[in-house]
Amino acid sequence: MVPFIFLASSIFIPFNDNWHHIVENVLLDYFVNSLSLAIGVGFCTFIIGTTTAWLTSVYDFPFRKIISWLLLMPLAMPAYIIAITYVGIIDSTSFLPDIRNLFGAIIMISLVLYPYVYILARGAFLEQSKELHENSQILGASQFQIFLKVSIPMARPAIILGVTLAAMEALADFGTVEFLGVPTFTTGIFRTWFGMNDTVTATQMATLLLSIVFIFVFIEQQSRKKVRYSENIKTQSKLNYRITSKKNNFFIAVICIFPIAFGFIIPFLQLIYWSIFISNESWDSDFFSIVNDTLLLAFLASIIITIISLLITYIKRFSPKSITNKFMQIITLGYAIPGPVVAIAVLIPFAALDNYINQILVVKFNFSLGLIFSGTFFILIFAYCIRFLTVSSRTISSGLESISLATDDAAKSLGASTKNILIKIHFPMLKTSLLTSFLIVFIDVMKELPLTSILRPFNFNTLSVKAFELASDEKIADASNAAIMIVLAGIIPVILITKNILGKRNKV
Amino acid sequence: MNKKLIISDLSLDFGKDKNNRKILSNINFDLEESEIGCILGPSGCGKTSLLRAIAGFENIISGTILKDGVCISNSLENISVQNRKMGMVFQDYALFPNMDIKSNIAFGLKGMTKADKEARVNYLLKLVNLDKHKDKYPHELSGGEQQRVALIRALAPSPEIILLDEPFSNIDADIKEDLVTDVRVLLKELSITSIIVTHDQYEAFNIADKVAIMNNGKIEQIGNAYDIYHKPVNKFVADFIGLGVFVPIVKNENGIFETPLGLLDKNKFHKDEMKYKNLEMLLRPDDIIHNDESSTKAIVIEKQFRGAEFLYKLLYNDKYPLLCYAPSHHDHRIGESIGIELEIEHYVIFEK
């Protein structure tokens, strides 16, 4: 929280020349580009996500099960990696259009983010009652009319939620737009800070971006509430009918394979090709020490974040009205805040604190500790907390919510103490959510780019930073080893998510 | 005093209610050892809150709850849920989904050897014919089976009182009747003091020795099923329990009370009832007899076939709706005029 008070307070610092320069020359560009990116990605993910969700939940076609699973695979691919790969592919041919522009960035980001919409929309479609669909058919609606007039409107909260999440992620994106050379707020902040060395202006821009982000957060939270309402309506039987039409089978399968091919298979194969035939980077000890560092960092961060989330969630369950709880709600907005903004927000106060402590030490004891917080793992993990606490606490709290309060009461009436309830009932039931939270944060930290590259300790490197550095130095093929590792790690949570969805379906 | 449970002047609220209304006010209720009590009322009347207060989940603001003459709740102190020796069966059963049936039942057993626990669990499972399901998980059982598991789980630690919150509300109608009887037999066999909360009067009448009718956080009447049906103390109870209609009573110039359907017998009145001017009388469907010979006629406006009998809804004199049971061979058309006569055992009269 404190970091963001610092951010907000930057508005009161007088604007300097750089600010005026930026406002006059580039701010409009940043604004238009960032917003177009968010809206463009929102639109594309909506089209790809709802179409594939609809086709896989209503039609029966060859390999439907495996295709509906594979449709999630692009989630494993960070947007900057897919962008790097396509730039590499396009550079080696002459006939493909250049993607180093806003349009390219929209396509790249949408190709890996549409699964957000896909998962949520598909979930909502499958929850819709069979009776409702049959009723629409009896009333003479065609499949397409049902899709447009019944299914989409009913799934609207879920779809809006998915689209907003994708748009927010696009707004927060740094790696892709930086690599494709699209000037946006995030890259602008980065450049102002490290290129022009102007912390004040960078902070002011970060504050501006933050206020735009909050508009999206508002939309997202509203739709989340609605999703909850609509889920409360109990349906007699779930949508589980399948339409088979021999004529269109092939066509439908092809439509669904498109996003998988472009969002995952083609870039992944390209990475493997580079890694085997072109890359100059070998799988040597240097590389493995980076792998080692990355895993260690991710492990530490995810353990810490999962524990904090567990605490937050318990506060929420046992004292839903407490001030701490309100405070926690604010803290968990972090996922929406772009990496560079988080970086600035934590760096400024901690650097000031470091300076202050060292000044006192020097005056009193004539001795200096050097950097205690900034430039250490502490600040890095602190920043990860801000960024990833939301994902983690949502996972755990949905796990905890599934344990009804009556269960606690039942245990109490059978004489169990609070400690016993935690150990014998909550923990066994929460195991999966804790593990899921751990893994999701783990992979997110592995993929994370801007925070890590700004806040990492000196001489410390992660796979994502390494891959991005190599790619930015025009050594795209050399980045493939690190990229493959990231993608492989990213597949784990995708499998987890799928299992989760399948598990839920089986229970029904 | 050998009452098992005494609730006196109990009040309860959940802080700021919009209308500053108490959830429960001035509740008085008691149970003898091994008596089965039932709290019956429409949804939202506060019956579940009362049960939760007895269990110790809610803190009361005034009054006392005594168990075996010892105070377990008053406005100042509450013995914790864990130490009340009460078992509770929850509406949605609240079985622990992560444990199999035998672990669910054994959960509340303390200070026993493993073998003793196992014996107790097996004994209880046999009691409700579920012994073959002991290794299954709750979601593998049907609603009725889950309900029985919840019941024996609550009974396992041998509680002194068992509380059942709408235990039959999720049970299909066709097996409910048998289950209600089975549960009553079981509770009586174990001679355990029980309180059941329900909104279903047939459930209440079939299971309980003593029924308390609750409305708006207050108890309206306490009694056995017969008294509550035939001697309701106020209009709410009369209306809520069973079927019936009200007809006005007027005193004619000769000082004789009469209804639109005929004269009434003064001797069947309570003395104080005659003091009031505007009275009305409850007529149950069994108070009106269908008789083709009768000169009093009413028009059939609705009818329900109930197997052995018809329930006719009639209109008398163009303004008084009446209900009447008739043997089902007396099949009359809607719109037909049929003969009826009054035959009332007890007068149930209220001031209008």
C-alpha cells in the first residue's frame, strides 16, 4: 500500500521539462496505443474465445476432447516469446507482412490471451441449462440464433470478465510492445526512467496509467459479482447435448485448430528448430545456473506468496467485516498494475529507506550497510507479492469458500476445537488449492519480465530476462533454449487448470 | 425439577436489523427427558436461529437456557458449542466431503480406543442399515442415506440432546413418510431428548410429542398435534395448521349466536368468548358434512380428487367460501349445487 501512496503523491511534485516534452510529443501516442492495444486485444480475444467455446461446447466433431484441451495451450506461451518467434519467422521469409507495429502486437497478445475468454465462456455455456436450449429449439430458434440471443447474453458476465482480464493484461504488457517497438505507457515509463533518468516524470506517468487501469479493474469487479449471481441460479440439468453434422464437422474442427496452431504449435516448433539447428547458445553450466537461479527465485516467491494468501483468506473467512479485510481487498488489486509501475512504486520508497538507514548508520557508527532492500531479493519478492497476491489468494479463497460454514459448525457441534477443524478438515480440503496457488505463482514468476529485469539483484539473471536480452540483441534464435524452458514450465498450470475443470465436470 | 431443557424468556438479535426487530423474543419452551419437541413455523420465522442458540452458535441477548437445571446460556455467558453435549443435524447435512463415511461418524468420538471407536461406528451404521457403505464417500450416497449418516454422526458421541434442522427438507416425498417414522422410532429407542425444526406440519405431527408453533420470532402455541389442530389459540395458528375457512358469527335479536349456516349451541362456547361483539368461527373441511338430503345448498367451485375422498371448495350464499370432504363416490360437477350440514365437535372462535 505504502508504495502506491508514494506514487500518487508524485502528482504534487511540479511537472518538469521532460513531462512537458512528453505531454506535447508522445503522451497522446502512448495513450492511443495503450488503449487501442487493450481494446483490440479485448475484441480479438472475444471473437476467438467465444467462438471456440461455443463450438466445443455444443458441437461434436472429430478430436473434440483433445482440441478443447489444446485450445488452452497458448496460455503457456508468454506474449513476448510468441512475438519474438514470429518476428524471427517473418524475418526469414520475404512474403509475410511485418508485425512490428500496433496491429502485430494486438494479434500476438490476443493469440496467447484468448484462452481467458475461452475458459470462462465455455464454463458459462456448459452451465446453461439443457431445458433452456431445448426450449429455444422448440420455439423455433436456429443454433446460431441460440448462440447470439440466448447463450451469449446469459454468459455475458463471464465473457466480459474474460475480455477485461485479457485487456488488462494487454495494458500491462511490457515485453511484447517493447520488442515490437510499439510505444505505450509501459515502455514509455521504462524509457523515461532508465533512458532519461527522470524518476519524477516516470512516476507521474505511472500514476496516470494506474488511473486508467482502475477503470478496467472496476469493470472487472462488477462483472465478477454478476458472474457470482448467475452461478447461483441452480439448473436442473447441465448443457450436455452435442450436435453432429457431418457436413460441417471438418470445417468446425479446422476453425478450432487455427488458434492452437498459431498460438502454440507453430511458434513452439519454430523454437525447437532454432534450439536444435541454429542456436549458438549451448546447454552449458552457465545456462543451467540461470535455470537454477530462476527455479530458486520462483520457489521462494511462491512459497511466501501462498502463505500470505492463506493468512489473508482466513482473515476474510473469520472476520469478514474487519478493517484488515478491507485493507486486504485493496492490496489484492496488484495483478492489474503493470510491472514497470509496480517496480517504480516499490523502488522509490525502499531506496529512500536504504539511504536513510545508511545515513543514520554513517553518522552514528561511521559504517554503512549498503543496499538493504533495493537491489536485493527482498524488494523483488516484495514486488512479486504485490503483483501475484491476487491470483494466489483468489485460488485459495475459492477453495476455502467451497467448504461451507455449516461444515465448521458441524465439526464444532461434534466437539472439535478450532485447531482440529483446521488440521482435520480445512487442510485436507485445501491441499489442492494451495498446490495450485503455489504452481501458478511459480510459473508466473518464471515468465515475469519487466519487474525482474528492473529489480533483480546485480549479476542475477532469470530465463525470461535472458531470453528477452538475447532477442533484443537480434539473437532471436539464441533465445530459444530459455524460451522453451519457460513454455514447458508454463504447460504445467495449463494441465492443472484443465484437470480442475474436468474434475468439476465429473462431480456434476 | 426434572426437565431436560428449559428455555425461558429468550431473546436474540443479530445487531442492527432494518426495523430494529428482534430475531427471537420472549421464547419459553421446555422438554422432558427423552421427549421429542418440534419447532414448526413458516420460513423466516426464526426457528433455525432458536435451534442455533440452543446449540450455542448464537449468543442470546436476554433470557436463559438451562440443561439439567444448569445454565448453559444467558446474556452474560455462553458455554461453548463443544462443551454442551448436544448433537446437531444440519439441513444440508454438512458431511465432511474429504472423509469416508466411517471417519465422518468417528469424527466426534473422543477418548476411546481404536477398537471401541470402530465398534461404536459399526453399531450405529447397523442401526440405520448403512453398514455396507462405510468405506464410501458422502457424494457417493443418496440424499436419504446422507441424511441418515448425518444423524448417526451427531448421535455418535452420545449427546444429551440432539438438534435437527429441517432434517427432511431434501428428501423425496415418497420416502419421506417412512423416514420420518424411522427417525422417530430410532430417537425413542435411544430415548434421547430431541428438537426438530421444520416448516412441514405433517412431519411435525408425525415425529413430535410436543409442537411449538412459531411466527415472527415468537412462539404462538405449544401443545400436542391434536390440540394444535383442534384448539388453535389464535388465528395465525388456525390458518397455518390444516385447512379451514372463517365465517362470521352474529348474535340475533333473541340473544342466540348464529352463523350464515345456522344456529350455534351456546353450551359449546367458552364464557369469555360470548363477551365480544364481532366473532368469527373456524370451519375445518371435516366440520361440514355433505348430505344430499340437506336443505342447505352450496355451489361447487373447485374440487380435488384425493383417492378416498373429494375435497370440495364450495360457495355458500354467493359470498362464503367453504371446504368440505366428501367420500369419493359423491362425484359432483363444478357449478352443481350440493347439500351440506354443519357438524362441529369443538367450536374454534376468535374475535374479529
